[in-house]
Amino acid sequence: MDDGTVPPTVSITSPADGLEVYEGSTLPIEVSAIDDIAVGSVNLLADGEVVSSDYSPPYQFNYQVPVGITSLALGAKAIDLNNNIGTAQNIFITVLQSPPPVVSITSPSSGATVIEGRVINITAVATDDTAVASVDCLVNGEVIATDTTAPYQIPYLVPVGITSLTIGAAATDNI
């Protein structure tokens, strides 16, 4: 029999303790909360601070992992209709530095012959664990243009009198 003093039982069911994630990524979190009467709300805590609340099951959150940290303690509190509070055991997440984007030139191919005075299309592909913000196109080490939308393609007029070109690309992510 409940006299109104029994707190909810709450636990983080996902992710698992010890998970490794990249900074800037979105981390899906699931919390289980039950009460003998009813759960009124579930609060998600990151490093002890409430970052989100959910008022109906399933208690699911999408948490944006901050940039510049190396670890994260996730917790949860469930509050029942009598304001009794149940607290989940914290789980600890290791936060890894986001790897740089990967970029490569797809056109023209290495060693291709180009004709002076003609326009060529320099095309690159870029990927990242979060998002590619931009791709710089380089000719002979100098940035000639920046593209912010895939497919990353830049028209380039091959100068008259040039005997060789070194084409490259550099990508920037959203972090």
C-alpha cells in the first residue's frame, strides 16, 4: 500500500556505461521510469544539470554532445505525482575529439592532361562524422574557391602558358 512517499524507480537503459562518442554528435538516450501510482516527469541530467525533460513514456532524449569535453556523466531523475524523486545511477561516457573530415579530388584524375585556356571542373567528395561545412579547392597551394554544398564542384579556367597544375582540396566540418 502506498502512502504517497514511495519514489519512482528510474534507470538509464541506453546507452551503456562506458560508451565512447564523438564530440558534437547526437546521442540517443532512453530512460526507464516506473512508479506505483504514476510518473509525472523524467529529467535527463548531464554532469548534474537538467538538460531536458519528458512527461510521457517512452522517455527518450537526443542529447547533443558538447565540443571540447573528454567525459560526460549522464543521470536521470523521475518525479511522481506526489513529488517523490527517484534518481538513476549515473553512467559515464567517454567523449572523443571529432576526427577531421576526409576529402579527395575525383576530377580531374591525377596525371590528367588539361588544355590551357579551357575551363575544367574540379570535383571533390568529402565526408565527416558530423557534417561537412565547406570544401576549399586549391590550385598550386592557393585557395581558388569554396563550395558549401555537395557535390563539391568548382569550374576553373586553366591559365595560358602553364605547364603543370597541382590540384587539392581541404574540407572543414561543422565543429
